[in-house]
Amino acid sequence: MKVAESAPNPVSWTNMSNGVEKVRQRLLKATGTLAAAGIDYAVIGGNAVAAWVSRVDDSVVRNTRDVDLLVRREDMPRIIAAMEAAGFKHRTVSILGGKGRIEMFLDGPGAKARDAVHLIFACEKVSPDSLEASPPVDAIDAQTEEFRLLDLAALVTMKLTSYRRKDQVHLLDMIEIGQLDASWLDRVPRALRDRLQALLDDPDG
């Protein structure tokens, strides 16, 4: 017996913009909560890339559903207290393959993992096979006032270290707009230079 497929919802610009706005509000809620508690952090991941790329060409900015923050591990007790007081729900999830754990905060009791704030710990390797450790939490851009934004050199290093498909796409966007070029080969750790060179050599994939 063939199961009838449910019809997709109509295309809605309102729903599309609402999705982006929810991520923005989650980012500002989380960063505002940490700032109010006097806890250092830095915005990383796709939101950090979007913030940097927008300074050169906002037409290249990609939306992201992830809110990723860099924090110090020793601040976790204070982070949990502050975030849960703000309505977030703390969860610890094991990484597939036993390569570690992910600390996250769901945005409310009914939220899903994709509606979460994910934490990365400063000065630690995300997984045992990572080529570089995460940067220190004070590696931030001094000109960003709305939240603490990871500086560009540290962000590029994190993206080259992770080097998943989406990380490569983010780096290729930076290359496309001239934000990242061959001069950066001497600015990234030696262990990551081959990865950057490969992207520079074949920016179209």
C-alpha cells in the first residue's frame, strides 16, 4: 500500500525571514545573557562568517541556523546558571563515534537541537584528531559593538581546522570577495597551509 505524501507548505517570504530572525534573536539573547553575567565569549561559526563577509559584500552572506560561541571551560558553572536563568535548557550530547561531547543550550523547553546555542571551548582541540586547538576567547574584533566577534585570523584558522564542506564553502566565499588570498598562507598555522592552498588553487571546486 502506497503511503500518500503530504503536500509541502506554500512558499512564504514571511516564514523565510522569520527563520533568519529567530536565529538572530537567539544569538543576541545568548550573547546578551553572557555579557550581563560578565562572562567572556566570542561569536564563531556561520554567524561570525556572515558578520565578516557582510563588511565586504552583503550579497555573499549566507544564512545559518547555528549559534556557536567560544567560551572558557572553567566558566561552565557560571554559563549554565546564567543561561538557564534566561530560559535556555542545558544539554550535553555525545559526538557520534565517541570523539567527545557537545555542550548546548536549547532555546526553551520545547526546542530541538537545531534550535540551540552550541559551545566550543577555547584553547582546546574540538576532537583528538584536530590539527589545531581553538583560539583563546579574547581573540575578538575590537570594532564590533553589538557582540563579541571572533577576529578574522582566528576564524579562518578555526574554519581550516574543521574543514567540513560548509567550512570550505565559507572560506571560498571569503576568497571570492578578496577577503582571503595567497597572502594569508603565512598568517595561518603551518599545518593548515595545504588546506588553504587547495582552496586557492581551485576556488570553483
